[in-house]
Amino acid sequence: MIKEYAALKSTPLKTGSGFVRPVQILPERVKLASSALDVMTDLSKVSVVSVRAKTSMDKANAKMIRYGVRLLLVLDDNDQVVGLLTATDVLGEKPMRFLQNMGGTHADIMVRDIMSTQRELEVLNIADVKTASVGNVVASLKKAGRQHALVISEGADGKQTVCGLFSLTQIARQLGAQTETFELARTFAEIEAVIAQG
């Protein structure tokens, strides 16, 4: 015998309705000894902003501005990570070098022409990150000379999945540094100044 279930009451959707987006609330302030997880963007809680390798550089830049991010994961047609595009890639020397070597105009530049490719990317393992401190992450970024680091989890089959990311600018803000610059050396110097005061 099938038990009877009452239908739920429904109402029309109102104009101007939004929708729930995943959100991660990181601590406002951290110390170098704080857990690295306190400064990691957790991709199970926050949607990563991505772009296809065949997208124009200008469209990718507009997407970064629209979402208020300085990094896009670059995906192929199978949603596999093939690279990383940062604001520094777009606004730095890479576009000019590409045009000098290949010719064309600014509008001709594609994400794939200036991104850091998958082969160039070093990643941190989530197992190591879980036991690391903010200081370990800052030291890793400084050693690599990078503004960002991807965090991966690795399956039993050895397949990697990007599950988080670190941003030096975000870390500097959480440490209390007044970062107005996105220049790598200055950001590290500002972090070191905050540490010296503490």
C-alpha cells in the first residue's frame, strides 16, 4: 500500500529574486602561525572563476574585473585544467612580447597565448596544507616567486583535482598589510614590515 503524501504549498517566484551562492568566510586577521586553511580559498565552498584557453585576452580581463578576481583557471573543452591566467599576465609584459613575436593586434591575443601552462604550474598538496601554517604558505610563494598557488587533492589513481588556491594579496590583507600594490616584491616587503611590527 502506497502512503499518501500531501503536496507542499507553492507560490510564484517574485521578480528580482536572487539565488544562493557558495560562500566561504575567512578570518579577518591571521598570524604567520595560523593554520594555512585560514587563508586558502576552498573550492568546495567558493566557485572558482574559469575561462577557456580559446577566449580572447580582453574577454578574460573583463571577466576578472566583473568577478573581482585576479586569477582565472584555464580549462579545455573537457573541463580539464590546462593553465592559469592572472591579472599580471594580462597587464604585464606578456601581451607585448606576444605581439612582437607573432604580430597582430591586442584584440588577437588569446588566453592560451599568455597564460601559465599546466606544465609550468607547481601545486601544493592539500595533505601538506592541512598541517601547514600561513608562514609556510608565504615562504612557498616567495620561493616560487609567484602571487598565487594552486592546491590539489590526489586520488588513489594519482589523478589530481584542484581543490583550493592561495593569493598573496589575500594573505597580506589578512595579516594586516595595507596592500595597494600587486607587485610581488612590494607585497612580500609589506608582509615582512607587518611581521616586524608584530
